[in-house]
Amino acid sequence: MNYEELLDSAYENVEVTEESERFEILKVKGHHEGIRTIVSNFTQVAACARRTPVHLMKYLSKELASQCEINRDRLILSRKLSSQVINDKIEKYVQRYVICTKCGKPDTELDDEGQRLFVRCLACGEKHEVHKI
């Protein structure tokens, strides 16, 4: 077989089943200990969003009206919350602080310029100001 025949047979054998986005945020894994909520995979969720765990923790603390602390890879919240509520707030965080408003890509970084905070897109170059936490 020549190259083109091999390539054609390879295309016939390849099957695309589902289209998936390249950027997906991990869902939190948590449990309750008394009145506290423990998110056991918090640092992995922050790494998936490409943000520091401290920045994400501050955001969740304000949005969930709960004191938070990071202990190793875990986030400890001072009240009982469902995983769905925490996941919804993380989605909101991603839309505000990770996804570019112009091109919609997650290839961004935070630029702290004194009293102002910007999301700068590495893909299209867009820079827009966001609320500093």
C-alpha cells in the first residue's frame, strides 16, 4: 500500500463520537465534617482554572459568605454547602476571571497593576479590567 491508501484506511477506522471543549473545569469533591465543608481537590480545581488557590479561595469566601482556609490540597469552608453551590460559584469565577471576553478562550493571566486588576488574553491580546478581590 502506498501512503494515500494507508491514510484513507486510517480515516475510515477513525471514529469521532463526541465533540469536547479543550477547557473544562474539574468538579469539586467534598464532604461535610460537622458544620464544615471540606473540598478535597481544591488545588487541582485551581490549577485547572490556571489561577492561584489563594485568589480562588478569596473569591469563594466572599461569594459564599463563609470563612475559608487552605490546608494542604483541601479547602475548608466554615459552613455546610452543597457541591453544586460551590461548582456554580467556580463557574462564575471562571467566566469573570479566566475566560477572555473578546475571543472566549481560557488562555489568560491576571495582571495586578497597583489598585487595578486586569485579565490579559494570551491568544488575542485583549486586556480588560476586573474587580479586585
